Amino acid sequence: MSNLKKIVLWSLVIIVVIQFIPIDRTNKPVKKSENFTDIYHAPEKVTVILRNACYDCHSNETVYPKYAYIAPISWSIKNHINEGREHLNFSEFGTYDSDVKKEVLKNSIKTLKERAMPIPGYIAYHPKANLTNAKRHFLIEYFEEILNF
């Protein structure tokens, strides 16, 4: 057997084997008393924008697409979700102290203005997450209103 065939064969074996490495895709339960949209009685428009553009990485309500079940892609996706939840978790917003809430909202405003979120790779597979200027401006105004309250 040629070296190329051996490399291809072993690559396929490795790809199959890594599919059995488990990734925890369990979402923690969401409590209304801690959930951002419930705490602030967010308008439906805000809720829809957040669910479409933010919630998969920044909440405990992640909806995993089919490609998120294929290793090693699944590892990268889970890493992005874990990092996103570390920075901001809308499902646990009520557990943050007031200073953290303010800082998180300020960072969210900055991120929206800089067009840093949602990330391009996410938008490519989730077109509803592609925020128009109007939607960005709407969220920025909403977050600023909460900050000034």
C-alpha cells in the first residue's frame, strides 16, 4: 500500500474515531427571574433580534445546528459558545451585580457600534443574525435606555 493510501486511510479512521468524543450540548434551565428579556420586559422586537443574533452563543438557549455534531467542528463551536457565555449570558443576566450589568451593557453597545458581533462566521450560516444598521441602532438605544434608567 502506498504512503498516500495509508495517510488517507488513517485520516479517515481518525475522523471516525473523534466522532465518539462527547461534547456537552446541555443547556441549563432558564429562570425568568434571571433572564434579561424577562427582567426588563423587553419588547418583542428586542427579543427577536437577540434570539436571532445573540442567543446561540450568549444564553442558555443555544440551538445547535446539524453541523455542530461533527467533530472537530463541534469542538470549535462549543468553544465559541463557552467564551460567549463567559462574556455575557442573557439567561443569567439577573445574577450579575449592578456594576457587572452596566459593564456588560456598555461592552455590548461598543461591540454593536464596532460591528464586532455577531461574528462573520456565524452570520454566514445564520442569515437572520446579520444585523442591519437599523437593528443595531435599535439595540444600542435599548441598552442605553437601560443604562440611563
